[in-house]
Amino acid sequence: MNLFQKADKIAITIEETDNGVKVTETSSDPCVVRLIHAHAQVVSLFIKNGYREVRKNHAVPTTD
């Protein structure tokens, strides 16, 4: 299962900031929270490492 398959269980807020936007994702489902956290870690790696990070495989937490 991936984050996008659980989109209906995610609440998203987007706030404009002086430097862009702040996106907050929340869920009452603990499995979805693990997916949100994992996705945030990968996004942070993309920001830090650039395009070379795209080619890497990133583990997806279990959702059971």
C-alpha cells in the first residue's frame, strides 16, 4: 500500500509563507501517519540531494 492509495484518509492544509508554502498532512489512521512520515523523509532527501535522489528506491513502511 502506498500513500496515494490512502489519500482519502489524509487531511491536507497548505499555508503560504514568505518563502513559499507550508504543507501539513495529518491522519487519524496510525498506518497512514507512518506513510506520511516516510514520504516527508523522502521529500526532504529530494530537497537535500536533488535529482540523484529520484533514482533511488525508498522503503515503504508496512500498513498492517
